[in-house]
Amino acid sequence: MSNAAVAQSTNFGMGTVMTHKVFGKHAEDALRAVEDEALRLEKLLSRFMPGSEISRLNGSAGMKCEKLSMDTYEVLSRAAQFSISGKGLFDVTIGPLVNLWDYKYSSEIPDEARIRQVMPLLNNADLIFDPCEKTAGLKKAGQSVDLGGIGKGFASDKFLEIFSKFGVSSAFTNIGGNVAALGTNPDGSPWRVGIRHPRHENRLIGAVLVADKAVVTSGDYQRYFVDREGKRRHHILDPNTGYPSESGLISVTIVADSATVADALSTIVFIAGMKKGLKFLKSFPGTDAVLVDTELRVYVTQGLKDCFQTDKGIRVNILD
């Protein structure tokens, strides 16, 4: 298969850079289908697009439920499930808090009184579903859902489904660092997915060798500002405090069969911290992690010990 046709593209979508690489007889057709799917999903799931289903849901908070497509209902349901199982570490109704922390245009901490004001709006129990009618709604005015912790993973899984439908057995997709790999490289070797060093922009902390896996990283270096006291304020907000998470971890990479699962777990483990996060991870057999703490110590779970590579000078601690 080393001479297989290849199609690849890099473009902007879902608020980030997306890269796809596809091998096989129908690579070009599969790539076009995935690019169309990316546009379709963004129009459904983006809270920034006024006409999206998520925007309609948020706009109807406290008033009525909205009819949703199968895809929107599915990802919202999955997000709600993680909100329950995450026990406060993940909350799909975090939208009002995310709106306060404006990482794109501001470098100021939101007023503490405003944070206290919106915190009662964060309550995943206020997201109600009708599985028969495929509707969802929020109980209180001012509430809003945000799929930032799961949406890109969901899209990645949908992309791989499309590749498979076109008979593709070798492909990868990268949505702003959310990587999902189908099969192996055409020569049979595993995909090598780099993990960025959280404190050196042009350096890797290491790489994982994978096949048919998703690799998703959450880190405090992806979107952040430094406040007046010189403190880094990153975008991974703790629903319990209203502030950026301070769990002792600065980078969490999850390797799993599902990109949706990997996306949600990378956020949950990041906020949970080392001990609590690893305990939670045990609920997902076959899922592994690479963790980096504030001292730049690197920890790797047992399932990755033979497929994690790192640069010289970086010591790796294998977890029991």
C-alpha cells in the first residue's frame, strides 16, 4: 500500500486549524466529504453562529425546548453524561462562565462579583432532554451550554466514520491538536503523534505511536493570558471555583479508542489532578494518559510504556 493515492488539506474551521491526510483509492472523495462534514457540524454545534442549533438552545434558555438533529442531540447527551459522571469536574452548562473569561480580547481577570453571579447558572441538572422528541432545553434564563470540551472529539469520530465509508483504511485528522488516526501508516507503521512541550513552543515533550486511536491534549499553554501579578490564567475553567484549574497538572494527553471520550477525559483529568484523575481514568478500560505536572515531570500510564517516545533529557515516570 506504500504507493497508495494520498489526499491532504489544511484549513480553518471550528475555531482552529484542521489538517487531514487520507490514503487510498478514494482518498480525494473521502477528503471532500469530510470537509463538507466539518462545515455541517460547525453550523449545528457552534455557539458562536447565531443560527446554529446550540445557539438556538442557548437563546431559548428558561423559555422552551428546541428540536435538535440526531448529531446535536447525541453530542449534547454525551456531554451531559460526562457532566454527571465527572462529578463537578466537567459541566456542559459552563457557557456563562466561559463568556466571562474572554481569552481572545481580554487580559484581565473577570470581576469576582460577576463570577459569583454566574456560578449558580452552572448546573447540568438544568439541561433537560426528551429522547422521544429529540428536544433539549435549559431551565433558567441566562444559562448556556458550551461544547468546547467535547465537540472537536465528536467531530473527529464523525470524520473517521466517513473515511471508513469510503473504504479508507489509513488516515488521520487533526483539529487544533485533537488527533484521531484510522489504521496505520500505509507502510504498516504506527502513526507518530507529537505532544507539545507545555513550556517550550517549538519543542515536544514526547510522542505516542498509535493505530486506530485518538490522541487529545488539554494544556494550560493553549489559550491563556498573564495577569497583572504575573500569573498564567489559562482557558480550562474549573466549574467548582469559577477560575482556571489549579490541580498541579499543566498538560494532560489522553489516548483512547474514541476521540469524543478522549476529548472529555483530557479536560476532566486536567481539572481533577494526578491522583483523582488517574482514579477516574480507571473507569475507562483501554484508555491511557501522559501527564505533565507543574515541575515538568512526565508521567505515563502502563499501556503507553512501550509506545511513548521522548527527547533526551526528559525523564519519564511509568505509573503503576
